[in-house]
Amino acid sequence: MNAAMPLATRPDDAVTLDLVEDVAGFLALRRDWEALFERSAAPSQLFQSHVFLRHWTTHYLSPDTRLSIVIARRAGELVMVWPLIRQRRYGLDTLRFMGVPVAQFGDVLVGDGEDALLKAGWAFIQTLRADLFEARKLRADSHLALSRLLDGAAHGDRQEAPFADLTRRVGESGPSLAYTARERSNHRRRLRRLEERGPVAYAMPPPGPDAARLAATAIAMKRATLARRGIVAPVINDSRFGAFFTDLAADASGEATLRIMCILSDGAPIGIDLSFDCKGHSFAHVLATDPDHEHDGIGKILIHHSFAGARARGSTVFDLLAPAEPYKREHADGCVAVSDRLRPLSLKGRLACHLGIQHWRPMLKSVVKRLPAGLSRHVMPAPRQGS
């Protein structure tokens, strides 16, 4: 499916829009996609990188999901990508960004100042006969949000994504002067207490088998901690979540940007950070600690160790991602607003938004959080198994 769009005065500058609906077509775009990403993507768009979404298709592209990637070429060069999928949800055909639920931010890959391209892409999407367009975790500074194409959309969950300025936060031997003297003293005390339990070591394995094993351990730690606290987390408990990160950690192609920092006590991992690096920014996707070491303050030690590791890798910003939980705000030098938006594309879609469908998911999450742990596990749907 394609359509020539009259967006230029010279024929050789004409833009053509196309729809890619199969994995083979997506894979064929790899080189052009990577070139567009390299010259145009913001750091927070790492979740729209081809390598991230390639691993996502392996684990999360189910039979009830169809690719609906809208691309634009100008003089043969790929200049825009809306990386979308099409799903049937609640009896409605919904267009969503690829990467859900592991991608933390959704956006369009396009160069700065390409407002006409974005508008053309949005007009093309409206011809696809879907009922809803859903943008999950849309950053206020994203191309799509700044385009104002979704200004009329219904808002769902609203959060903030805190970030730390590593040039302020990392000192020569631990937390910098950005922290209080008390916090710096507490950090040294926590390290001493940890060392009393056994020799402490640090590891940052390159992509490969060792990294994959640590990624699997991190997910297992995270699940154990959440279970101990009675927190329901269907996304993390889904077997695909662990398989996705394990495969990314094993990817030694040089394209994957997942980085692993590990703290070991007496040779055993007790704190693991799974972060993505992109264009001078690091994004902390999974911070996992051994629940048996919680009283040692291992979580606080891990964050400072992760900051130092990211700074050593050349990052200047460490994004702690949404939601802005209290422990993240302790390290934040700013926050970016993040929201879910739902734009109706049909009469059925407008009726669903009128009935408040955009609030159903956050309402359910809020209700489940207030339930006793034993009961909440029965209310939430069981995680899907397999890929």
C-alpha cells in the first residue's frame, strides 16, 4: 500500500508513504532504519531503534498482532517511520506503538522541523480504518507530542520520568557534593556493612553468555522482590519479559545497547542494573536487588554504582524512567512529563472514549494496588507464557 504525497515543489523531492505489515518487510528496512535513527533520533527514542524492535518482534509479536509500520521516503531515502502495530482490543481495532509493554517511550522517527511529514503520516494513518490510535508513555518532548497532532486526544495515565545529571551526581569515589554530607556518609557506611558480609566485587560483562546469565538473574531477583512485597506485576512476571532481556544481553552484534552493571558479594550477584545507552544518555530499565540484602541498603548502593558506570561509559544523563517514585526523586535533577493518549479514528472509537476507556487501565491498577496481596493475584490476568 503506498501513496505519493505532494509535499515538495520539485518532483525529485516528492514523498511517498507506504505501509509495512509483515516481519520480512520490517527486517528489510534495517539498514535504512538504522541510518535514519543515527541522523535523526533523540536519545529517548532508543525504544524505536531497529535492534530493540527486532528483539521485540521475536518475543512479543503474537498471532493477534499485525505490524502496521508507516514509512515515508523522499527521493528514495527513508525520512520517517511510525513504528505501529494493529490489535483487536475490547472489540476495537487499535493502532499502538511497537515495543509495548517493554518500550518505555513511544514516538515517531523523523528529523527536526519535518512538520509537513508528520501531518502527512497522520493523514495516512487515518485512512487505515482503525478505531483508535493509542500512544502509551508519550514524552512531552517527543516529536509526536510537540507536533500537536494529538492535542484532541483523551488523556489516560499521567506520570513523570525523573532524570539525573551525571556530571553533578558522580564524584571521584562515590556520590558527589550534590548529595548531603549525611547521605555521602551513609553511602560509605552501607559499603562497609556490605563488605563485612564478604568480599565485594563489581562486574560489567560485554554482550554474550555471561551478560545473558546476569540478565536472567536480574529478572528473577526482581520477581522475587515484588512477590515478597506483594506487588502485582504481570509484565515482569510474563516469561517473555525475561526472554527478551536475556536475548538482548546475549546479542554481540554490536548494535544492542543494553548494558549490565553487577555488584557481587562473596562471588554471588546481589545487585544488577539493566540499562540502555543511547547518544550520551542511559536509561535504567531494570534495577534489581537480592531481597535478602535489602537491609544492607543495596538498592542505594546500586544506583550510585550505576551512575558511576554510566558516566564511565560516556553518558551525561541517567534517565530513571516513569513513574517518579520517591527513591528516584532523591537523585533527580529534573523530570519529563509522560502520558498515555487515545485518539478516536471512528465512530466506535469516539463512543469508547466517551465511555472513558482511556481510564480503565489506570483505574484497574489503582484498585489492585489497594487489595491484599493474596487477592490481587487473583484479580489480575495471569501472565502469558512462551514467546
